[in-house]
Amino acid sequence: MKSIKSTLKLSLTALGMLCMAGLAFGCAAECVVESSAVTEIDRQRVRALERSDVDGLSAIYADGAVLVHATGRVEKSEDFLRRIENGSLAIVSVEDLSEVGAESFGGAAVASGERAMRVVISSDTLDFKYRFSSVYVGDAMCRPRLVHWGAWGL
């Protein structure tokens, strides 16, 4: 667990430096991403997943966001959204198993918690329980955008 926290801190430090330089994901150096805003947008993201709302998800994910699934699959947000759009992936339900918490690091914030998810992938129904962390940064208009999501099976 300590190595995950160390990696996350290093990633956020690097991301913060890029944001201060205005080089990553169009983030604005003067933005502060509030933890309360991140917990709310994460709730919106989950509801959009359950509705297969690709437009809603596109407004939340930063271009090129990286998603690391509990299965070990790594993909860009564009590929993930394409799978939802073409029907090869459907998120049936998402349930919080713990309170979703968030911590602000100025221009970035991290949401984390535990969830259960039922998905249909190419007609196979799968159930997962996982721990996750979502990294959000403020875009040019200071809106939180998801840049990295990672899940680990429970």
C-alpha cells in the first residue's frame, strides 16, 4: 500500500509542476480543484457510466486520460468511450462500498474509495469489487477533468 501512495504522490507532484507550467491537459495554474467539486463530479461520472452517456463522460474526461482497470487493461479515455458508444461495453451498475473521499492538492485532486460494478463486455456479464483512485486537474476554465483512473481488485 505504501508504494501506491508513494507513486501517487510522485505522479501528483509531476502533474502539479506541469500544471504550473500550463503544459498538461490545458490546466490553468491559478485553478484550485476543490475536493467537494471532485466528489460531486465523480458521482456525475458514475451516473453517466450507468446511462452510457458518452457526451456526459466526454465532458468529464480530459483528452488522453489514462484508465487502468481492475482487470489490468490500460486504455485511453477515447478508446473506452468508443467501446461504450459501439455497445461492446455497458456499465450496468456501480455501487459505493465505502464513502468516496477526495483530497485537494491545489491544481489537482484525488478521489478514492471502494466500489462494486457490474459490466457487460461483448455479452459476458462480469462483477467486480475494487478500490480506485481518480486524479482530476483543473482545465483552462478551472473545471475538474479526469486525467487518470486506476482500480485494484478487492
